Amino acid sequence: MATPAPHGTPATHAGTQAPGGHDPVFPPFDTATFAGQILWLAIFFGLLYWALSRIALPRVAGTLEARDARISGDLKAAQAARDEAEASRAAHEKTLAEAKARSQAMAQEANAKAAAGSDARRKALAAELDARLAASEKQIGEMRARAMANVDDIARDAAQLIVRQLTGREATAEEAARAVASIKSA
């Protein structure tokens, strides 16, 4: 049997009250309140949907679009910088190759000029040395001829001195010349 509720307490369904004055059914699961709960669920879901679709989701979508635009812009800027760096590298390599070719051409030209100059100097020096050598040979020949001419005179004088020293008598210049000529012919 149902016990009457104390004064000032609302009455509950008969026979559904648990001992100690508690309702045995969890209120959201109470079938008597399903219709009101579904109505309030629909109202709150509709308000939540409206708030999300009009306020929160546009902000999130705007943030995502701004982020996508920033990322896209950054990617385009990075690609442009990469293309510019690639073009700059290609131009640098081309300039470097041209400078290298110019420096090699200049080095070859300088080597050719130096070789031509040194060859000309070598030829001039060789010609000068040949001329000096010819002059020296001529001078030596003349000196030899003079020396040979003097040899006869020296030999004649020496013969006269030797005869005087050995025999004590004076030999004439003709006798000394005949003696030198006989030795020369022998």
C-alpha cells in the first residue's frame, strides 16, 4: 500500500515510491516525461544548430579559409622564391662559365704573346751570340796568326840566345832563321 506523503510534499504515483522517500526511476528515463523531453531536445537542438550554423561555423570556416589562403600564398611565394633562386643560380653559372672561358682565352693569349716574345728574344740573343762567337773566332784566328808570325821571330831569337849561351859565340840572324826553318820542315 501506498503511504500518504507528508504534508507539503508533492504526491508521487501510487506504489512507485521507493523506501526512504525516493523515486525508483531515473527522471530522464521516466516514460511519463518523454514527450516533454523530446520537445525540449528538439528546441535546444534547433537553437544549438542555429547558433552553430550562424555564429560558430562561419567563424571556423573563415579561419580555415584564411589559413588555407595564407598557406597557399606562402606556397606560391616559396615557389616564386625557388624559381627566382633557380634562375639566379643558372645566371650565376652562365656568368661563371663565361668568365672562365674569357680567363682561359686571356691566359692562352698571354701565353702565346709570352712565347712569341721569348722566342723573338731567344732568336735575337742567339743571333747576337752567334755574331759574338764569329767575332771571337775571327779575333782568335788573327791572334793565332800574329802569334804564329811571332813564333818564328821568337824561335830565331831563342836560337841565337841558346847558341850564345852554349858556345859563347854570336849566331847571325840568317843562321838562326835557317835553323828554325830546317826544324819546321822536319
